[in-house]
Amino acid sequence: MRMYDIILKKRQGNVLTKEEIQYFVDGYTKGIIPDYQASAFMMTLFFQKMTREETVILTEAMMNSGDILDLSPIKGIKVDKHSTGGVGDTTTLILGPMVAAAGAPVAKMSGRGLGHTGGTIDKLESFKGFRTDISQEEFIENVNKIKLALASQTGDLAPADKKLYALRDVTATVDNLSLIAGSIMSKKLAAGADAIVLDVKTGSGAFMKTLDDSIELAKTMMDIGSGMGRETIAIISNMEQPLGRAVGNALEVVEAIETLKGKGPEDLYELCLVLGAQMLMLAKVAKTELEAREKLQQVILDGSALEKFKEFVDLQGGDARAVDNTKLLPNAKFIIEVKSPQDGFIKHIEAEEVGMSALILGAGRETKNSKIDLGVGIYLSKKVGEAVKKGETLAIIHSNDEEKIETAKNSLLNAYRFSQEKVNIPNLIYALVTKEGVVSY
């Protein structure tokens, strides 16, 4: 078998066999197939596209390129959640304790962020001493003990994806449905979950900008999960504006704590209820969506979700006192209010521009080696649909570098659009995608 023949076959629009796809993934992961042939193959896939069956085969080969976690010692049905990314997406910090407190085991692998803010692991490191580099044995023991653990992804989990993503990033082949779906699902499936809930974002602050593209990505990932024996569903959610009000690591932790107290932003809480209900149903902890929502609302009301969060932080070495006293979390020296330039209603907030403002302040990474400032970020005092007076506070900048404030402020003001007419609040949830089809909300 030759890589030349595989590239030519796909370039001509033919369907590849399992053996041919496996040959490519194995050869490239081991360094036998050179970058120039892999680049040509990626570009061929980009233009000729893959069938659903080819995509499932590619994902399985990527998943099998490294370690596959065996989570069978964990009692119960293990459900994972994955978000395709956005601005202010704090759901994992809230969902984990909520779902665990409601009775379903949550065994989650997460990564660090590359972009406007840190990933889930970066956010949790706002708690002094918090550890995510725990062994598989400790990971399993923690889930069996408190139904919740979160660990960093190892380099041996789907290594083919790591190599291919780096190549796609420099060859302009990132935005291909099959390659995106394969990248996400190979890691999720290798992480050992029994079932997967996907939060596929759509809008200006998301990777997929249109609803149709988001639904197509959700269908592709669902087909992969189902094709490999894992029950998979997807929620399509709005990322036209940031989720919640906080953008930045410690700021998002504070917002997560407030949400677990029942005092968080409505959109963030509602999305957690929607995603959490699906997780509880897949874990067979609840039979209906109504029953699942009631269980989740109850653990917020009785305080057990917040207690679960404290227990989780403490068990993984973090200073859990910061849950009750958030002043112990990293904070910023300069707190600057950004004032509205006019009266009116907030018509739109460009999520990506808000993310860039946070990145300017140091809340995220421009490169993998960039150091994150956990204390900086942005709090949105006004969101879409809300009225504002000239001179009233639109947002609050948290910064540790006085020189960055003006640039971040200008970027933030560019994110806001105003209207003189009252504006309707946009839908938060667009659709549920299952094996049975697409259900619009």
C-alpha cells in the first residue's frame, strides 16, 4: 500500500477503505508518512470531503492511535459533556457538581485553552493547589467516592489527533466537518465515557457561524458516537453574544459559584439545566426531561451542588475555602468601568470581540507557551435586550497592566451595537439533535 495511491484515489472522488484510512493514521502518527504527503491528503479531504462511514473509520483510527481509558471500575453510566467552544462558556464548572449531586457519575477529561480565555483546567487552577495531573487510579477512586473528578488529558490520548490538528492549523484545513468531528470525538471516545452530550455553539462567537453548519456538525459527531456504540446527543446553543456575564478565568469561577448558589446569570443557568437534563437521562438517573430538570433545580435549592463543588475542589488539592470567600481567588489591581456612549437598548454584542478584549488583558493564550493571568477579564454589566443610559456602565475591565486597559476598552466598545427600539432577547437553545432527527426549540 502506498500513500501516493491513497491520495490519488481520494482526489478522484472515490471512497477509501478502512485499511487505507488506518494505513494513513498509523503511518503519520509513527512518522513514517512525511508531512508533505499528509498535507496533500488533508487538502484532498478538505475539497473532496469524506462520507459518514469514512469519518467514523477515521475517528476510530485516531482514537486507537494511543491510550483508551478503561473506566469500567466506575459504578454507573458515565456521561461526558463537550462544548465546541465560545466566550464565557463556564458550563463544565457548574454542570459537574450539579449532575454529580443529582446522582450521575461525572468523569471528565479536560484541556487547557488556546485563545481568548483559559480552558476548564486553567479556570480550576484559580484555586490554589488544585491538581488535574492525577493518576487514572486516583481519577477512578475520586469518581466512585464523590461522583466527580476532572483530569488533564494525557499526551497518549489520541496522539494522531494532536499531530493532525497541528498540521491542519498551518495548512488552512481546519474548517472541514469530518476533520473537526473526528478531532473532537476521537478524544471524547478515548476518554472512556459511556454516553456523550455535545453542546454545539452557533453564531459570531462560535467556530460554526451558521445554524445549518452547526446542525450538520452535530449530526456528524452523533453519527460517529452512535457508530461506535456510544449514545450521543447534541444541543445547538447560541453564541451570538457571550454566555453569562464573566469572561476570564477567576471571574468565571466566581460566576460558576454564584450559579451554584442559584444567583447566576439566567442564560448560563438555563443552558446548564438543558445540558444537565440530557446527561441525567443518558445516565438513567431520570426518565424524562421534566424529572431531570427538577432534580437539578433541587440540588441548587438545597445547596448540595455547591457542597459537591467544595468537596471536588478539596479532594483534588485546591483551597476550597475560596468557594465561600471568593476574595481568596486571583484578582486584578485595576477595576475600570466602561461607560455607554449613548442611550438605547443593547442590540448585539460581538462575542469574538469581547474575547479579544479579554485576550489583550492576558486572560488567554496567543500561543501554547503564553502565560495566563488568572485574575484578569471582563464583566458584562449590560447584555442584549437590556436598556442603557449614556454614561451608565456597560462592562467592567479587570486588569493587572495599566497600559493594556485603553486598548481593551476600545475593543470592548467596538463589540457593542445599540438600537433606539426595544430589542428581543435572542433564543438560547435552537435545537436538539438525536438519532431520531432534529427537534427545534
